[in-house]
Amino acid sequence: MPDVVTVPVLQRRLAEVARAAGLTVTESADGDLAGHREAITAKWLLGSRRLTYRMSLHPDEAAGVVRFREATTEMSWGFPPPTIGFSVEKISGLRRSGQRTDVSPGGGGSIDFAEVREAIAWTAKESGWGFALEFGLPRRIG
């Protein structure tokens, strides 16, 4: 079993992992992290569509567990551009895995629903902490 690292060291490691996954990360003094990334964006003259991935985590020092929350939100306005989407998803309890790719003349993008969660869980376990996926929207920091 790996040695248990302190909250500041854990926060730094988890922030590096989140940034490597393309998230914009916000850190708090007590070790909490929040991150977001616009994964799919398609725009044109008459409207747009955007899919945003958000996550937050809280290191619970008393329990030795990193508490993690994540969500994806899709927003559109006007007449979104014509889009072709490819999606393979699996939902098991609170865990959503799979990929989604959208292709459009006005943009597009791709998202792997489990990429960030699995990287955070692996890093937490390698740092001697447990990992708990929680129900609810990600917390906002700042």
C-alpha cells in the first residue's frame, strides 16, 4: 500500500491530472478542486450547441477519501447547427462511461465520459487515499 500523502500534495497531484485532461482548474485553500471544459462546441449564424463537462472533488481527511462529483450539461440557443452525433454510453449506478463525438459544419468535438473520473481515482489511490463517487452536481469554488 502506498504512503498516504498530505492534502496539499494530493491537491497538487489531482490538479495536474485534471489540467492534463484539458480542464480549467480552480483550487481552494482547504484542498477542494473544481474543473470544467467545453468538450463539444458547434456554432453557426442561427444558433449554437455546447456540451460542458464539470467536476469537483473534496479530500475528506477524516475518512481518507477523495469525494468526487461530475456532470455534463448541454446548452443550445436558436437553431443549433445540423450535427451528426456518434455515441456509445453505459450507465451503471452513478457511473457513466463511454464516448460521444459530434461533427458539424460549425464545429464539433468529442468527450470520454469516464476519462477524468478514472484518472482522478487512480491518482487518489496511488496517493494512499480512497475514492468515492458522490451523487449531485459539482460544487463551485470561488
